[in-house]
Amino acid sequence: MNYQQWQEVMKRDFFITDEDQEAVIYSRPLSELLIKENMQELIDLYSPNFKALHPAATAAALARWFASLPLAVQYTSSIMNETVDLSPQNVTVRLYSVQGTYRFSFKLDRWATFPFHHDQPREEWLYQRLAAFYRETMQPLFETLAESVQMNAGQLWGQLPRKFDIYLDQWKHRAGDELHEQIDQDYRFLAEKIEPDVFGRKRNPFRVKQRFIDSLDDKNKQVPVECTCCLNYLREGEKFCFTCPRLTEKDREEMRKNREEEIRANG
């Protein structure tokens, strides 16, 4: 993959680019968002467009947008054997509008990478790159975001594992068979070898045990329960997701019954 192709992947899948963008309505260096007052400004700006009834819902949504950064690190390490520099000093967070809906992108001040060199063990290189990124970028970012809305940062970290599961499946589908094992091994390394304090947590947030339930539409199909509530029920017109961990099986049976009634009513 040449430089241009790599840039296209970063822009398409992770909203990361080193290009300027038109119609930007908000732009701030990521390093400045590690200051509570600046993060609060972003939350206040994004909440009305997101139709949030509580700032915690906005914080969870921002965490899912910021997930593009660790996903990019995981992708480049597994697929390219190098990681892109996503330190707070090198990333500018930009907010722009597409047909009235706010979206984020992340502009790199400079395109720099940390390649793996065969003169050191790959696991040693991988540990250095992952630990540095999570300790320097994601931990202070999520801590500031959580503090700004007075919520537990664990709620924000919990937005990431299911998103990683989805993306890893996509990467393995697009990549050749020879990369499947590397993708799985690197994610296990992230979940099992990076100490909790790197994330500022008592346990590694990626080390989760997946629980499955019968699908809403097909009881013969199993779907994973989310690791943490997305808090979208705290938005105008929204309600709990079927796979929300806060729901009981009785709640889900009621949702299945309502779905069956909807299908019959619509013929």
C-alpha cells in the first residue's frame, strides 16, 4: 500500500487526514481538549445537534467518534506494521456539517509514522506503540471528557470493544488470509498484555467477556450484548437498544412481542 492509498484508507475509515477541509464550524488542537473548559465548549456545541437530553449522552457519542483514533492505531499496526503519530500535539479535532448533521474529522499537523524494525522483537515494538498512544492520548482525553459531564470514564471506555469487534471483522474480510492471525493476535495483545494503568483503569477495558442473546428478529440467531450502554436513550425520541446490557430478558421479550405485533399490523 503506497502513501496515497494509505491516506485514502485513513480518511475513509477513520476520518483522519492531513488535508484542509471546507465548511469547518469548529477546530481545536486535541491537546487543548485535554483542558476541561475546552472540552465543555465542544460538548455544549455538539449536544443540540445530537439532540441530547443529558450531556452524558453527548460524551458517549464523542467517545465513539474519538474511537477512530485507537482503531487507526490498531489497523496500521496489524496491516502495515507501523503506526501513525496520533499524539495530542499532532491532531486537530474538526467539526463540520453534512446536510445539517454534525460530523468529526481529525487533521494531522504532520504525517509521521513509527515503523516496526526487525532488529527488535515485534511484541516489544507493539507494546511501546500501544502503551504510548493510550497513555498519552486516550487516557487523558477520556478522563477530561468524563470529568466534564461528571460521569465515570469506564462508561466511555466501554464504547470501544464492540466497535473494535465490528472493525476487526471488516479488516479480516478485506485482508488476505495471511493477515487474519496477525489481526487477532494484535487485538489479544492489546486486551491481555497492556496493563490497566495505561488506560487509567483498574482493569484493561478491552478485556471483556462477550455475552450473546437471541436476536430480536430471529431467535435462531445469536447477537452480542453491548459492553456498556450507549446512552442514546438520553436523546430526543430514542429508547433503549435491544442489545443494551441494562435490559433484562423480560424487557427483551416485551420488545420481541412488540416487534411481532408491528410486523403483523404492517401485513
